[in-house]
Amino acid sequence: MKRLLLALALVVILPASPARAADESIAIVADRVYASPTAEPLLKATVIVTAGKIAAVGATGKVKVPPGARVVKAKGMTLLAGYWNSHVHFIDPRVLNAATRPAAELTAYLEDMLTSRGTVHAFEIATLDFGNTLALRERIRKGEVTGPEIYTTGVPFVGPNGTPGYLPGVKLPEFSDPKEVRAFVRKQLDAGADAVKFWSVSPTMQGEVQVAGDVARAAVDEAHRSKKPVFAHPTTVEGVRLAAEYGVDVLAHVSPDHQEGWTPELIALLKSRNVAVTPTMKLFRIDPERQGAPPAVVKQLMDIAGKELGQYSRAGGTILFGTDVGYIPDHDTSEEFALMSKAGLSFAQILASLTTAPAAKFGHAAHTGKVEPGMDADLVLVEGDPKADVSAFSAVRLAMLRGKVIYRAKGF
């Protein structure tokens, strides 16, 4: 599904640089604003951004535009809260050596990967070079590089001999001792990690490897002592169950690998433990296809993944949008939105997965996730109305992080 074309009738007054600091007022005049996933749209609305915050939201003509404010006239467009992508990786060669790589190269890569997709908050779910991610994040925060706010789990861990077979040449940290894994988790959190990740079940070349229960629980406990979330890559239905039993906060994927599906009992367990799920639906097409799986197998995996997502969503489980971008080379988000819709998620549920759900899950709901006065000006403008056409979620024309424009479509 391709992005919608830019409407030629748009007239926009914006800074020459897409990374202008949030030191002035901006008035965004849009055809509609969805303040939150459950709110009715505000039609013909104006949003005022001042000093990185949303200062006012209301009907165009009734909201006072500050003198000298820059005006964005967004005819035919919808304003939403800025997106979270809750499953990304910074492992592409184009983002390595982040401390010294030219800023323009990093900005260009992050634009294609994330900001042009509306992502203003990105959660990196595993890195192979923690220092590189920290360097990238620091350069963004200093304003040297334009990009999203980055959160990271740091380097993930596995059980003994548990490095997944699809990571050739890599050996992840392995733990069988609860004390050792506590020290590992503490070291990464102290160094700047925002979360912890492990494989509850790892698919290795020699078979499936589980993390021992006492090791997993020690890691979860150490993270939770610092009020940090824990992610698990489940691989299988058993991996999903184990992750829930261990106290994991977020599943990094659904689990169609053994083509089993989730039982009502498993769904109830996940719900009772308040486990969020990042489905990464497109992954289950791309990975099998590049491994040479027959189309019938790919379809079956996709069908099971969609069923698991739909079941958990209908049960009221928390869904977080995530694409595994960085591991998968295709940065386009339109297919992920289409697959989520096909699985039965409504407009409100998809918008929540992008905004309010991750903001709440990761402890940021007090300042981001909604288009309301007093909130950070984390905003996305899209062409069209995503409530009427889910493809509009990916037709991003402008992205803003705390009042700073971090992406502007060419010609806009």
C-alpha cells in the first residue's frame, strides 16, 4: 500500500530547517484533530504550540493565534499525537559509529527509518552495541542529529548456548546464575538503559533454549526495582506463557512459529499479568520469505499471527505498535497498519497502540500521547483521515517532538 500523494492545495509556512528548536509559537490549522483514541474528532481545529508544549486546542477562529506565530495550514489533513514505535533496532551499518558519523548521514537514515513514518518516540528492543545507541541518543538530545526520542533495552541476554540461530556470528550474554544476571541488568540500567530484554525461548541451531526461571525472575525483579519495564522475545506459545509467569511487561512479538495459536487460558493469563503485546505483523511475512519458505507456509504464519493479535485485542489486552525495523530492512509502515486492521483492530485501537498505550506502559502518560493543552507538543500530521482509511496513518507530512519539527515531507 503506497502513501497518499501530497495535496497540491496545501500552503505551509515553516522554518527552512526541519530541526528548528522549540523556541517560538506555531499554529497548526487542520481539517480534523483526534485529541485521543476515544475522542470525537475536532473539525476545522487549530492547535497552538508554544515553548515545546501544546498551549491551546480548539475551533479555528475561536483559538487565539499568538502574534508572530508560524502558521501551518493543513487543508485535508489530520493532526494526531506523535507516534511510538515500540520495537526498533539500530544495527544497520548506516547508523553505526554514531559518535563520529556525519550528522547529516545519521539524520537521513533516521528520517527514512522513523521520523518520516511519524515516529517521535522509538524503543530499541535489543542492541549489539550499547555504546553506539547511547552516542546516537546523546547527539539527538544535543541537537546535532535530528531524530526521535530513543529508549533502549541495551544488550539482551539468553540462557546458556541460547543465542538465536538467525544471528550468525553473534554471541549474546548468557546467564544461568541469578546473581550474575542481576549484576548485568544493574550495570546496563546504571549506564542508561531504559528497560531489559531476554529471550524466554531462543530458537538456536541446536534447538530451543529456555532461560531458567530463577534467572528470568531475578532480571525482572532487578528491573522493576528501578521501575523499568522488561521485554521478552517469546518465539513459541510456551515462551509466551513463561514470559507471563516470569512477570515480563511486554512481549516483543506474537508467536506463530509453531502454528499453535493462543488458547483462552493463555490469553487470560496475559491479561491477568497486564502483559502488553507488540505484534510486529509484517515480520512474519518478511522473515519466512527471505528464508525461502513456500507461500502457503507464509500465509499460515500470517493467519495465525493475525488471529493471536485479534484475540488479544478483543480480550482487552494492551497492544503496542512496533515493526522490528532495523532488523527488517523495509521501513514502510503501511503494511503493518493494514495487517492490524485486518486482524480486527479499530481506528481507536490502532491509534492507542501508537500513542496512549505506550505512553502509559512506559510511564510517560502525564506528558505525551494526547493532543491536549499542557502536554508535550509531540505531534504528527497525516494526509487524509485514518479513521476512514487506515492507510492515512502512514501518509505522514510532518512530525514534531516537544515542539521541534523533526520531519517535514518534501514540498510541504
